[in-house]
Amino acid sequence: MQKKIDLNNLDKSNWKTFKFNEIASKITETILPELSDADIYIGLEHIDGGNIHINRQGSPGDVKGAKLKCYPGDVIFGKRRAYQRKAAIVDFYGICSAHAFVLRANKKTITTELFPFFLHSDQFMHRMVDISVVGLSPTINWNDLKNQEFLLPPYEEQDRLAELLWTMNKVIEMDNIALEKLSIAKSVFLKSFFTENTNEVQLKKIGEIVTGSTPSTKNSDYWDGNIQFITPADLQEQIYIGNTERYITKKGLQATREIPPNSVMVVCIASVGKMCISTERCSTNQQINTIIPSKDIDPKYLFNTLNLFRHRIISRAANSVVPILNKGDFGLIKVPILEKSERENFVRNADKFDLSIINLKNKFSFSNNLQKSLINQIF
């Protein structure tokens, strides 16, 4: 019978220190996308920070210039902006961005099962931030990384530690799958309210459309107040605005446009279609168009309907190199408008789904934080 692992009193007296190039090797095979027989391309945009799995992918036909080859079992680690904590396991043959390191565990030093968790430890990630070369896009040099030293458990103990972490990871993945299924179920159910005969109305006819702007940064009277100033980065993929680090004064608000609570804010430049409902008085920058709905339109109805028909927003903005949707074109987009009683029923059901989604997200967050704690107790 195996001895139970006590992470609170982990004995590290027999652990050894290794340089990083003894722990892993850097794979440097490169190829032009047009010459590759791979079907998958992974850019840093396809990797979620803090997640050891890759859940999105691109195609080699989407990119140009020399890329790195990667193989099952390798780990793609973002060498730019290490604070984003991007390190994910490859389970396919493909190519990836040259802004990443392709790392392969040295099986004599660390098991392939434990290696990705080691890369996500605070010890490793904080060190990566420290050695990044400062600039607009802080980057890690291999010559700096390869000589960094880290303490590792004996090889014979690594399987048990990896088993513990993979068991926790399985719980997280199950939560994630359940969340995806619930989100799909919400979309399918809400779409069933609409038929081919449902009346469609242009956005400009169901509320006032406001394009944000940025108050002058040279005017100190405009900034450091207590009114939220929202940029696309502050919008969360849910029905509330996120926390922002920028605030303006009442005078600053007068220099742009005030957005009242219960307005629907939609990003219309670059990350087009990202949206949320404002929960308090605020203002936005010029990358966001806001709909202040008329009194008979519930903002939750408008938000959920726009989410269901988000493709209409994205497709209208897709004709330029940088996707952009100006106020005029945005106002021409049509959305289905149900009768009032049906709109109320629509919102009630959307709220029920949202409550379940929020509860599941909270469970997912708890599991994720527990896994992080386990990783950092080990490393």
C-alpha cells in the first residue's frame, strides 16, 4: 500500500537541484507553413493562461514565416509576456508560433506527466518574469533560461505527485465540459423562441447608440476620479462590466459620453462582438458602441439576443484588415423582437440558465484554485 502524500509536510531533504537544460530541451525544428504536412497551427492566442490544455487551434494556411514543429508530449511555452502563464501540452503533430519555446521533458530528470505542472508553478513562472528582457513585449532568452536552477523531487516520487495533480485536472476538465454543454443548451433553448416570422428591427430603432471616446490624458482634471472608464479589456464575457484600473472624474465624464446602468456595450474594433451589460454609471473608449435601450426593451433581452446573433455583428465588420464596425453600420444590424409577454418569458429562462452557469463557474474557479495550490505546495 502506497504511503499517503502529505503536501503540508512534504519532505524535500532528498530533492535535487537541476539546471533547466537538464530538465528539458528546446526543440528547434522549423518549417515554412506552406511546406508543412501538419494540419494544425498553434499561436499564443490559442493558449489560455493557466491552462495546461490547448482548446483552440488555427491552420498553417493562416500564417506566414518560419514556424516551429511540435510533437505529442511536447509543451508550447509562451516566451513573450511570461506573466500570461501560457504553457500547454501538445497531443498532436503540428506547427506553432516562433514566439514560443517548444519544450520536451528530459525523461531522466522529470516525467512527461509532471513536467507541465512544474511549468505552471509560481516558482517557475515568477522566475520567467524576472529573467524576461524588458521592452514593449518582454521576452525570455534561452541562454538565460537554460541556466536557471530548480529543485525537483526524486524520479521515483514523481509518478505519485503527477497522479495527484492529474486527478485534480480531471475534475477541472469535467467542470469545463459541463460548462460548455450548459452554454450550448442555453443557446439552443433561447433560439427556439424565434421563428422565420419573428419581426426583426434595426438596432438604431430600439435604443440610442453611443460611440465612446477617450478624454484628453493631458488634462489632469479628467482622470483619477471614481467613475469607471471602460475599454474592451475590461469587458467580461458575461452580463456585467469587469473591474477597470482607469477612472475618470465628473468633468472627465462630460468630455466623453455618459453610459447609464443597464446599457449594452459591444466591442466594435478588433475583438468585435465581445459585449456586456453596464451595472453602473460609466463611460467607454472609442472601441465600444453602446446601446441604451428604450424603456420597453429589457437590456437582458437585448444582450442575450445579440449574443445569439453575434455572427451578424462579426460578419458586418469582417470587410477590413482590422475588423471595425462604425456607429452607422452597427445601427443597421437587425435583431428579432418578440412580443412583450414572450420577451419576459425569454428573459426569465435566460436568467435561470445564467444562475446555473454562474454556480458552475464558481465551482470551476474553486477547482482551478485548488489545483494551483497543490502545484505550489509541491514546487
